[in-house]
Amino acid sequence: MSISICGCKPKWDPQQFDDVIQRLDRWIVAVNTATGKISVESELWRDESSRWRNALDKLEGDLKKDAQDVLANEVRNISSALASDIGDQVKTTMDYLEVKLKDNLKALRDAIQKARADVIAARGTKDSKGIKLALDELSQIRIFHDPVVTGFIPSHVQLLWADNAQTNCSLRVPLVEVRGWGFERPAGEEARFSLKVIDNTGKELRELPRSAIFFTTRYLMQLKLDTQGVVFGKNDHGLVFAIGSASEDNRSLPINHVVPSPSPPEPPTPAPIPPPPLPADIAGILFDDGDRIRFVIESTNKLNETTFVLNRTDNVTGFWKALVVKNEIGDLGKIVIKDNDRIKEMTFTAGSMQGNLKISFGKHGLFGAWRGITEQPILKDEVIGKRITYTWEND
């Protein structure tokens, strides 16, 4: 409806009413078409549920084409709840879902038909505000069903006991999702949801605080089992989620107990095999496989330190070469020679060389990454008081 900015009374235009009535007629046809495709006709109810969702998706799209987003959102909510509830439910649950889906769509159709009647009445009285009032009322539709639970996620409560006497426990998953319908209740209705603990005979042991029950949407509730005041004991066998006063309105959730078994004795830890000692005061080839690295070990008068030297011959050019001294925690020191570098060294005191020591050699790899050449264990007692020179002779 166009409104004049001059403040004059809107011009009477019967065509506006005819256009709205035609739109409402299209919506009624779309809802009736979707309703006609929803039925439990065979045991292949999973396949049928896919057909139901396709029908609801088409109905949502038809409503959006006519810019009726409020009704389209209502249809999407119905479809989302259906998608959540289709799982390993029995066919009786599917029968229930069929009834509730049709109830939702019937409520939509009734609301659209009432809006149509209101628009026709407004057209008869030439009430220019009638279209807005009718569509505003249509956007406020609300559908309330008796609540039903179609499943819990996870499907059980698991208590993890810290001791065999079962005096202290924790929850593996403290939050349980309750899937179903009709969780949103009319304003002013007395609280009808409760959560109770039963023993293995079905006898009620105690009721848990209502603060453990959280409403999320009309299709989803949550049980927050680590809420203050919620306690569990070794005789607890299950939870009962009550959604009404009758016993058939109760839904059970089993409680599983996990008690630790006695731990077997720890096998003796084998004595570590020491790495072979680095020979003292000798020279030799440490590595020769494409790259060749020669070493010379010399005794010094400095009995409380070790010096490592990295050298290269003139024929070894190109990118960087590196020597790293490390232990099980990480690197203790590194020498890198590159470009015009010929020789570099580093010295460690006895106190700084702790743990299981190793020496690693690497060079420039793909995209500059470390390319390991060789790694050797070294014993601290064998290298203290020594100067060890490694010469890279071939690349």
C-alpha cells in the first residue's frame, strides 16, 4: 500500500485488496499441496521423510516469493525440527510427527484463511488499513502442541567413578539434548517439566533441581547435569524426564556407571642403553654418503668445557650448512656457516650440557627448509675437555 507523504487520506484502491486476496489464495494452495504430501504410507518412512522435507522446502520457497518471510520462517522451523527428529525412531514416532506436521500446516492455513476473510471484510467497508491489520495478525500466529520427546543426545548418562567404593564421580558428558516437539508453552501455563532419579526397580529416589532443565527452542531442551544441586550416587539407575502429569508422559534415560579396575603392576623399566662413546683424540670420517663430514677430536687443558667447530673446504659452496647440539628438550646451540663463512665454533660448559645429548648436521633444503644429513648421540663424559672439529669436505 502506498502512503502519500503530504498527510492526505490514502486514495481508495480496490485493486490492492484484490492483489492481496490473490496472494493469500496462492498461499492456501501451497499449504494444501504440502499437507497432501505428508503421510506415513509404508514402512519406508525414512524415504518418505525426505519427501516431506522437499514439500516443506517448496512451501517455504513459495511463501518467500510472495515476500511473506514470517510464514516462510515458520515453515523452516517446522522443517528443521523434522530433520532433527528423523533418526532411528520407531514408526509410531513417525505417525506422531505426521500428525504434528499436519497440525502446524493446518494452523498456517487457518491463519491465512482468516486473514483472507479479514481482507475481504475490509474491502467491503473500504477500510484502507484492513490489509495491514490482517497481515500483522497473520504474522503473529503461534502453534502449541502437547510436548513429546523423540530422543536424547547422548542416549545415556555416564558416571565416571574415581574409586571402586563409588564415593566420587564425574560426568563424561554433562549436557544432554532433549529432542522433540511442543517444548514452548503458552504464557501463564504451570511448569510441567521435571527431572527425577530412579533406582533399578523404577522407584523414585529424588527429584533434581528444575534449574537443570533449560528451554532452548520449541523443538529442543537441554539437561545441564553439572548444575549446582545435581548429585548422583552408586544406586542411581536412570533419569526420568517428565513432560506431564501422566506416567505415559515420562521418558527414561539410563545411567551407566564406569568403575575403575585395579591397575596391573607396572613392568620394570629397562635400563637405558647408552650411546656409543665418541672416540677421543682421533680423526676419522663421521658421514660419507654424497655429503662427507670428517671429524678431529683433540684434548685440551680446559677440563670443564667442550668446543665444537664447523669448517668447510673450498670445494663446498652453495647455501648454508649447520651443526646443532641438542637434548631431549630442544636445541642447546647451533653453528651455521654460509656465503663467505669458512669456520665457526661454539663452546659449552659442563653444567650447560645436560640430558641425552645429540649432534645433528643439516643443510639448505627445498625452499630453504632444514634438510637433515646425519644425527649422532654423544656422551658428555667423553667430550668434556675436548675440541671437536667437523669439516664438511663434499656437498
